[in-house]
Amino acid sequence: PIELTNSGSGSLGTVCINLQQTPQDGKMTLRLFGKSDDVLKLLLKELGYAPQVAKAPQWPSVHRVLVPYDKDGRRLPKDTSQPMMWLDLNPGQAIRITPGHNIQGARQPVYMHIGASQPYTHKGETRRPAPGHGKVKQYSSESTSFVLSIEGVQMRLGVWWLVSAIKGDVEVLPIVNLQPEFHR
């Protein structure tokens, strides 16, 4: 029998499920070789649960929605009299990255000119500092994301952000329309 010990961290360790070895294998409490779906189906069976069938999410078919946020993408307080904002992610709509973004902190070279205080060179191309303005290019059903062009580079915004914005789930949205409209 296997003896389980608690390290004091509130957990029994880490499990890795993968088809091949990884550099992290030696750090695992339990290492299983296989496909995650197959291993987890066996685990459900062992625990006495019926197989689960995941339903595909239903994404909104409209891309202009009323959201409880202000012009800077900050969530409105509950029970406010402030008007809600229309977030329009239809192709051609002018958008901007919201204040407080972490593009500089993420340090992804292709985006480092956005929010920068000085020019940034990546792969021999120098880009001037830019505020983070752009346009919605299209919606991609293949990747369930909005394809954006921001300051000369492509970004994607998962459609789940639209669902979260409708519900007011996040404190700050990553993008807003450059000249947002408000519901009166």
C-alpha cells in the first residue's frame, strides 16, 4: 500500500498526466503516462461517478452588447445611476486598450511599444511608443476570438470576455471602444 503524507501545505502533492516525460517529473508525487481524457475517465469510474459529457459553450451571436462599465472599462458600482456602456466588437470598430494594462509587465516583445515611454526594437524593427489604439478586424469562429489590430500588431480577445463583460464579472475590461456610446 502507498503511504500518503501531508507536507503541511494542505495538499498531498502534485500529479502530472502526460504522454511523454517532462523535466518536472521528478518533482511529482504521482506521475501518470497517458492522455488526460483517458486517465480522468478511469478516475471517475474508480470514484464511482458516471461519465460526464461536456456541453459546448453557447457564445453570443451579437457582438454589440450593453455592459455595466464606464468609458475606461471600469465596472460600475452596484445600484448606480450611471448609464451602461455599449461594447461594440463588430468589424471596423475603433478600440483602445484600457488604462492600467499590463502589456509592459508581460514583456512580450512584439507588444512592448504599446504603453512604452521610448521606442522599442524587436527583430530589427523599431516601433514608436503608442497608446494602444486599434480596430476590430474580425470575429474568428475557429478560435472563438475577436481578431484585433492594435498599434500595428495583431492581438486576439477571447469571446468569453464578451460574456464576462455582459455579466460584469471582471473589475476592468481589457479594451473599450475609442468613443464609447452609453445607454440613456
